[in-house]
Amino acid sequence: MLELHEVGYRFPSATAPAVSGVNLAVKPGELVLLTGPTGCGKSTVLRLAAGLLARHGSGQHSGEVLVAGRAPGDLRPAQRVELVGFVAQNPNRQVVSGTLGDEVAFSLESGAWSPALIGPRVLAMLRAVGLPEEPKRGTDALSGGERQRLMVAAALAAGAGLLLLDEPLAHLDPAGAADLMALLRRLANSGVAVLLVEHRLGIALPHVDRVALMAEGRLEGAVPRDDLDLQRCRALGLRLPGLLDLEDRLRAADRWPWTEAGVAEPQPEPAATGAPLVSTRSLSFRYPRAETEALSDVSLELRAGERIAILGANGSGKSTLLACLTGPRRKDLVRDGRSVRVPQDPDLALFCETVGEELLYGPQEMRRPDSVAHEAGRALSVDDLLDRAPQALSRGQRLRVAVAAALACEPDILALDEPTSGQDHDQVERMMRALAEAPCTLLFATHDVDLALRHASRVLVLDAGRIVLDAPPSELLHRLPDGLPLAIPPLVTWCAERGLPLGTAAEVAARIEAG
Amino acid sequence: MDPRTRLALLFCVGLLAVSLDRPASLGLLCLLCALPLLALRVPPIWWLRGGLAIGAVVWGTVLSQGLFYRALPRLPLLEVGPITIWREGVFWGLIQSLRFVATLLAGLAVATSTPPDRLYAALRRLRVPFELAFLAATALRTVPDTGRTLMAVRAARAQRGRPVWQRSPWAWLRLELSMLRPVVAEALRTARSLAESLDSRGFDPSSPRSSGRPLKLAAWEWPVLGAAIALTLGAVGMRLLFVLYSSEVLYIPSLRPLYGFVRQWL
């Protein structure tokens, strides 16, 4: 269905090609994962396959892209939509209509389908992706996962046999991401060729047929899932599914299967002995025009020095809770000290011309010495970027600059909203390790249970705006309420069953190997 | 309501706003334009903010026109030392500001209640050129997002520094301008995503499109539209006749009651 022959592309302002010599074929009924470190050219390959760069990009092309034997870049958009569907990372930026029906019908209308055929086709597509057959339902009311499924329906509505997706799981909670992957598997089983670019291997890998690895603009081959070179994945900084990673490491050390009794190191549970910084009493919050409360009856106390993870599904109220805890004063909230929140999109916190100015902004505003900014820059490893424009940095660097700029304000409370969203694993790990020593209370909202368990001293689980669990991480395994779209990672369960302390696969393997 | 009906009503409001010349009638028009906004169920604080903004526009225009009105004849309304507020200027300022407010409220009502693709379809059906229709629909799609981005940037900045007003006007201005940088960057990213989304779903201005939900006026919309058009044309016609009479171009004695009505009410 898709054939890439020696495909290359160089952006107009670049001296080196973003991708070169890419050869890949995806057959009907096949689900192929294209993965690699940030900036390796995955998205460029996807856009070349979709014909988007051929039509709009003014860079230099080489090689040949064929979809069902035709070059998508040479086709008019209305013809192309019958061959290939494309879904991008952020569902919120792709929605063009106000209702489910209009959104799915858009590509059919572009193809000048007869109005009599559009209605039934819209219903069939909504059914196919597991959305309610309510074409008049507003797109605003959908969760992130539902929106992404709507985008898949819209992309395939005109009958495309090839579906291309660029990090569609980036903004989804584990349940939404698993649902989307199951949908993609079903579509592939029905004969659609699917090429998926994704970092979240833990969720994607079990569903795909083959994995194509990319690094520095070149494809290193596409192999069946079971033949994936895990060593090479680790070298590229990819986050492998924890248990698969551990098994591979222990096999290499001839220690798998590992059946011994646990090492039984006691889990460190730092006691919350600091002074109370924030306390809320029955805090509730409702957005304008919302039917229900985003936060309901939240009572809690945050103490100095705590590392608090806020877990929950998309729309459970995590960001709202962070915004309330760090936002303007309210009657139902008492707060001591300065709080700084880094938004989910860190770009919104970067407004200076250079990284250096960004770091110095807070200290200068508060008449603090410049050394505070330098220390924050060093802690987050951005001190070598001081003369660069923040907007020109990579996604991971921008996040670290935003966090360093927040840290330079010497906050009593530092809040991070979904720091893993759209970031690769290495970047987030480095940042969280750097923040472990930060002299402030750390609050972070995330879908990533593993990250929360390893970096938090306390976990709050939110469901529909209510706190359903407030406990130390070790208790999360035993007390996580049923029915929540949060999955305990298999590696965590494996460690817990064997009495091993939690950690990354590398840490656990090292402990086992050390006896 | 069909988007074409909304656009037609908006056009009527625009014509009425320039035709009416009495504060009372313009005030009534403003109230009528504000009614659809009630359906938006915005929180009271937004009504308060909107009311304050409108009040500031009306007050500013009234005051400036009252102070700097130059046409003759003019009568002083208030004299404070060397400063004179002119009665005719105050009225003129009130009329001008109410015209602005009426069209603003009607525009807001249409913009907030019409999905961009429906607006685009309506504009194209009304034979508006593609570039203009697409520009309007895209602006409608992205303006609220841009507003939200600006608020998020301001909130993020506020947590890292002093309040904006605790600095010189020049530093304040520089800070406000610097905050546009992430807003523009975000707008560009959104524009790119939206363009990709439209392109990958076959949108092509040079190709014919069909519609899964063809534009169709409901039965009740026809009388509403008819009444609005008749009212607008009536007001515009009466205003034209009055202007011809007052500028001594055309005087028809049998229309004296109409001239009186226009002078009193329109």
C-alpha cells in the first residue's frame, strides 16, 4: 500500500537533509511502528508519505513515494484523501467543525460525495471507531482519546487504505491510548495499512506487526516486533516497556527467569514533616458554561519538601487542581509562599529573547542575585544554551528551560503540568532527577504511573474532580480504586510481587545482578 | 438557525446602526443584539467585565466628543474653568459609541454561535470570494484559541514576577510586547496544524464541495428574515427621505408625519 524508495528531504533553511535514503513498505493489513529519538526525522517521513511536504514544502525532495501505486504529492487533495488519511499529534488543533457529524463529513464533502451518501457513511465511521452515533453531538464534549478516535474516523471516511499517525498517543491517558491502539489493530485487521510514529512503546508495541527504527534521518530497518533490537533502542534513548527491558537485561546476564525471593529492601517513605504550605477545605471549581464541576470537595494539605504526583485520566481535574493550588487566592484555599506553575505546553512560559534572559527574568523581578539563575540553569543542564532563542530549541530543551526559569524564582511550590506530554523518556527522567534536589515542594500532574511511583513521596489520584486516593506511592499498588483508567505498569507489579524496590528496568536489573 | 440567516441579521444590524440617529433607538438595538448572548450562559463576572468594557467605550467616546466637538451650533452642557463639555458633542459621542456597541454585540453573537465550517459554507453560498470567506472562518476558529494562549502566557509570567503595573510605562509596554512572542509562535503552530488537517482531509478551494448537511432555512426563519429585512429597509428608506428633506433636496408635504417620526424616534 505504501512504498518509500530512497526517500529524502532537506528543509529550505537546513544544510543537511532531515531524512535520506529511507526505504520502507507497508502492506494492507499491516500495523507498522516508526520510532526513534526526538528530531530523527520520523514526522518528516510521515508527511512525505502523506504527500503534505510534496505539496507545500519548499525543500529538496529525493526518491519516490507511492501509495497504491500513485504519488500522493502529485494528487489533488480531494483525490489524495481517498488514498491516505493523516492524523497529527494534538487532536485539539485538528478539529475543524463543531459536531461529530460535520467533522467526519468534512473529507467526504471535499470529495464532493452525494449528500445522500454522506449521512450513512458518517454513522458507519463513528460506529467503526467506537464513538456514539450522534452526529449532532458537539466536539467540545469529547475527551482527548475520543477526539483522536474522531480524527481517525475523519481521516478514513473517504475510503483511504493507508492511515498515517504522528504521535497520536502523546496527549492521551493510558486507557485512551490503549483504546486507540486497539482501534488501530482492528483497522489493520480489516485491511487498512497503518504507519504509526510513536514514543510510547509500552502501549504501542504489543499491537504492532513490525517496528521501524530511525536515527539521525536514516531508517535502520523494519523488523517484526519480536526481533526488535532492544540494545539499539536503549542506545537511542527509547523507553522500552519496563518488563520487556528487564527481561532482556536479565537474559543477557543469564539471570532470567528470576525466581528468587525478594531482596526486600525497605521502601523509603519520606515523612511529610515540613510546615504546611497549602491547605484547602472543600475546594470546588466549575468552568464557565460547564455542566459539572471540574473539582469537587477537595480538602488537602501540602507540606514543605513533599514530592506530590497527581494522577488521573484525561479530564479528571489534574490541571485544574494544579491551577487552583498555584493560582490566585481563593476563599477555600490558604497558601504560604511563592508558587510557580509550568504549563502543559512549556512554550507558553517562554517569552524572553534568549535563554539567559529567561532564566534571569524571575531573579531580576524579585531583586535576587543572578547566581540563582545560573544555579537553576546548571541544575537543569541548560547553562550551555544561554545565548539561544528559547523558541528555536528542541521540545525537551524548551521544557527544561521553562522549568529552570521557574526554579530560578526560588518557588516554595513548583508545579509541573503533564511534564511527560510529547516528551521523550530521557528528557523527562533527566529533569525529574535534577528536580529531586530542588529545595521546594514539587507538584506534578501526570498519566505516567511509573514516573509517579519513582519520583513522588505522595500520590493523589483524581477521578471526576474528586480525590479518590491520597497515599504514599507504595500504597498505590494495593489501594488503587477499581475502574480508573490508570494501569499499574507490569514492571511495578513484578517488582512488588517479588519484594523488590521500585525502579527503572536498568536499576532493578542492576540490583538483581548485584545479588 | 441557518448561518445565512445569522449573517443576514448581522447585516441588518449594521445597516440599522448607521441609519438610526437617536440614543434611545440605538440603545434598544444594543439590547436586542445582547439578547442572543444570554444563551451563552457566561458567568456573571464576564458580564461584569463586558459591561465595564462597553461602559468604558461609551464613556470615552462621549467624553472626547463632548470636549472636542467643533461643529456649530453647539451649546455648553458643563463648564469647569477653561474646559467646556458641549451638549451636541455628548449626544454625538453617545450615538457613535452605541453604533459601535450594537454591531460589536451582534458580531459576537454570530461569531460565538456559528461553527467555522458552517460560516464558511454560508459565506461561499452568499458568493463571498474564497479568500475572504476562508479568512473569516479561520479567524473565527483561531481567535478564541489565541485569546486563551495570551491569558496562559500572562498567567505564567505573573507567577515569575511583579505585577505588570509596578514598573515604568515603557517597561510595561516592552513586557506586554514580549508576551506576544509565545502567542505568535503558538498561533503559527496552530495555523500549521490546521492547514495540515484541512489539506490532509481534501480541502481544496478550487474543487467543488458537497455538503452533508446542506444549508436550509427552517420554515420559521423566513418570517423572521422577512421582518428583519422589512424593518431595516423601512428604517433606511425613512432615514434617506429625512436626509433629503433636511438637506433641502426633496420635500414632500404629505410626508410631514414621517419626518416627525424620524426626528423623534430614528
